[in-house]
Amino acid sequence: MIRPAARARVREKAEHSRKDAAVVASPVLFRQLSPPYPPARIVALVSGSGTNLQALLDACADPAYGAAVVAVGADRSGILGLKRAEDADVPTFVVRVKDYPDRTAWDCALRDQVVSYAPDLVVSAGFMKLLGPDFLAAFGGRTVNTHPALLPSFPGMHGARDALEYGVKVTGCTLFAVAAGVDDGPIIAQEAVPVREGDDEETLHERIKTAERQMLVQYAGRMAREGWTIRTDRKVTIP
């Protein structure tokens, strides 16, 4: 079970947890075992407007939430997500794929940037790049992402469009632990969103995004405050 632990232990584990990129239960203790708990450290990754990031920043402004966004990283500069972080006085960094000879080098550079902030939890908040094996070897089991569909249905870039084209009556959003494949990690939480008569991709996606932000804030906070377990049978539990 992943529980709160001393910060020095987090930094040590970040350096030594690169042995296996598989998402499995980890015995690492991320925060102190007795209250009062210091806020859990979150690094968020963004590629665009950062609406999920803003929801996290707003939640973290309440001390009772139990977490703080300590850095925001991006794969490109000049995006609104980075401005949201800067407006909140949160450090930012940019790691662009084109600045590296290949994706492996980029993945390692991104990993090293995130390691430097010693996060308890990494949140992919609209980050449009696949995280590679080197990154996941360091942060597997504590990197989460959202998807605008009820996985395993409709993975990939166009969850709302694919749901409409298939004709489903209910779709939704999923919070999952990032693994090596595309949207195939262990599921942490899901929220259903009805498909309404007359919906198009834009209207449906907007309602899904509203549910997605609420779900992310709720469960990231619970994970920060209570800890979580990812079992080898893909079951995720939060006490």
C-alpha cells in the first residue's frame, strides 16, 4: 500500500525505482505515518490550455485538500497551461521532443526534470505525449491520467467522437494509472456521462470534461490524503 512517508525517502526512491516500468503495488511510503501530514507533492504535465491543471491548482489552495502542485512541466512553450502555473507562482519547465535526438533521450530528460521535484504523484493533465519506459520505471504506479471515455472502451485521441459514432447511450471519463500502452493502465475511478439526443462531439466532450475535472480533483485529493494500492490483478484501492 502506498502511504505517506518522509520526504528524503521519496527522493531516494525516485532514484532507485527505475528497475521496472510495470505498474505494480509499491511498498514505498510517500509521507509521514502519523499526522499532521505535510501536503503531498504533485507534478502536473500539460500540453495545452490546462483546465484540469487549473482545477487542481484551485483545489490545492485549500490546506485541507492535502496536496500542493510543486511544478508544472510541458512538451511545448507558450501554452496557457504554463501561464496558469506561473500565475499561481508554481515553477515550470519545458521539455520539447524536437530538442532531443530521439524519444528515448526526451523521455529520460523529462524523467530527470520530474525527479528533481521529488513528487509523490505525477498528474498528466492534458499531456499529449506517451510516457516512455524510462519515465515509467521511475514513476510507474504514481503517474495518473484521465481519458474522456469509459475505458477500456474508446481509447486513443478521440474518445467522445468514437463514442458518438458507435452509438452508445452512456459514455464518461476514466482516471487510470499510466502504464506502457495507450490508455490501458489500471483504472482508479470512472464517472458516467449520458449521451443526449442532438449531442455532437463538442457538446459531449464539454460535459465529459466537466465530469473529468471533478473526478480528478476528488481522487487525486483522496490519494494524497489516504494513500493508494495498485495490485498485480489491476485492482486499485484507496482506503
